[in-house]
Amino acid sequence: MPWLPVAVLVPLSILLGDTIARLSPFYRKLTERKLTENKSPGRQEGLDALRGILALSVLFHHGAWSYGYHQSGEWGLQSSAFYALLGPFAVALFFAITGYLFWSRMVANRLGDLRAFWWGRLWRIGPLYLLAAAVVVVLVCIKSGGTLRVTPLILGRELLKLASLGIVTPMQLNGIDIIPLNAGVIWTLRYEWQFYLVVPVLAWFTLPRRFLLFAAAIALASRRNAELLYYLPFLAGMAAVYLVRHPRLAWLYSWKGSALTFAGILVFLMGMPVKGYRGTLCLLIVFLPIVAGADLWGILRLRGLRVLGTISYSIYLLHGIVLAACTAALLRLAPHSWENPWIWWLAVGVCTVITVAVSSAAYRWVEHPFLRKPLPSWLIRPQ
């Protein structure tokens, strides 16, 4: 039963998130304010909670990968199709959320000044990213024993890649593979940055028929360029902006929408590949009821899950570091613990608790203070 650890750890994580909300006035006020500030609280609440589920999915995906890594010495190997699905599925839905949120602002003409938009994205991604990068540097120093294994020029190039806020994906630092140290999660930021750069200049395509032409062009181009397949989930989220307003789809808000989402997830579990046209269409089926307001029979209204969604970026960036540190300590204490999958998943459970606790602190003290960083005077357009 490969799904059993997930069935245990997800409720545990939600309970921990709810405990954080009860014990912390900051998170209690934050979750309450998010519900009252939104004109359509169900929709925003659903997306917040969905982020929490997706961040946990990536964590469990890499927990399984780390088990395979310590067995074979090669990152990315795992025998379970269930855990192999969790990571790509979660990343695709993260991309769809980004596409939906920012394209809906484009359609409503609420993106604002482009300099302020990109400045806000810089401070939303940058502070926590640099903290995670600094921790990776420390781990590399420990692993290399403080010795220089490459030339200073190569080291400088690697450090510049690491400091690029995800625009460039670093693979090594000082001759050490950093993927097992941070689970390689920063590769997705390159696509996020590219979307942020492109979406403000696509205003001409906001009309439905024009968007349809744009989406068709990208889909056709992806047949020749496989790299464009990574942008199809963004298109799915953008398409949801139009579909969710259609009067004939109002039933998506009801229990039927929740059933449709679970049916789409079941199709993926039966072997539907996430990447590609069919996977993107199925992804839209999963995603559309949630943005329409379906709460999956109350699951997406759980306060603990909304807290996890709030700190999901921290969970996403920091869980690989926690996994690397905790599993290294486990293997030092019990060198053959990787031979028993149950012991390993017990360690992943401990990592999950630590990740949620660390991420709640990281959001409070690293992410949140920079969420509304004002545009500096030298970037403000003179009147």
C-alpha cells in the first residue's frame, strides 16, 4: 500500500497547521483576514488550501526519491508509480494556479504598473530563495570539508547561478551535486519567471477568441518544441479564467464539481501522463471546479490546510534541505535504515513535521515582511 504514508501524514500535517493557527495570533488573524477580504472567499480559500496539498505532494514525492537515492546512489529513481506522479502533478497544478491568478488580473485590467508588478514578484520570490541558497552553500561547505574542489572561476560561476533566484538552475557547487541537498526544486522557478516576463505583454490576447488563437498556437508549437509542453499547465489556468464564468458551468460549484475533480485525479492515478495535451485537458478538469468554488466536500475549507497553503512556498523550497539533513542524520545513527521502507517513511514523517514548523517561521519572518515592499523612488514614473 504505497499510499498509506500519505494517508497518515496529510491529516497529521493539517492538524499541525491548525495547531499553528490556534497558537499563533499572527496565523489566526491572517487566515481570518483572507476569508473576509475576498469578495469570493470560497474561490480564494480553495486555491490557498490547494497550494498546501500540492506542497505536501512534492515533499512526499521527494521523500520517495530520497529513499531510492540512498539505495541506488542515483537521484530520481523510484519504483512506485504513485509517488512518481505526485511531483509532476503538483508542479503542473502550481503552474495552473499561477496562470489563473495573473491572467485573471490581466483580463480585469488589474495588473497595474509593470515595474511595480515585476518589483513585487522579485520580493515575493527572492528573500526566501536567498535564505535557502545560503543554507545549501553551508551544506556544501560541510560536505566538502571546507576545501576548494574546483577552480575559483568555476566556483564563482556556480555561485552566480545559485544566486539568480531560479532564473538559471544550478546543478553543482564546488564539485558537489546539490540536487540531493535541496531536491532540485528550484528548476520550476525558471518557468515562473518566464511567465511573469511574458504575461504583461499579452494584453491583446485577453479577449476570448484571441486567447483561443494564442492557446492553439502554443499547443501546436509544442509539437515541435517539447520545452513548450511545460507551459501548457499555465494555459490551462488561463483558460479557466474564461470557462469559470460560463453560465452553463455554474454546476461546478456544487458537489458535482467536487466529484469531477476527484474523477480527474483518479484518471491520473490510473496512468494518465501529466505532460502533454491529454494530461493538460485532464488537469483542467481537476482544476476548474476548484476555481469555480467547489470545496471538495469541505476539505478545502479546513483551517489547517489553509495555513499550509499560506506557507506553501516555504514548504516547497525548504523541504529538500530538511530531507537531506534529517536523512543524513538517520543514516549516521543507523547506516542500514534505508533497507526498511517503514523506518524511512517514519523519518519522512519527522521531516514533514519539521518542514511545516520551519516553514511557518520562514513565512512569518522572511516571506511576509517583504510581501508589500514599496516601489523605490528611482523606479517611480515622474508625474
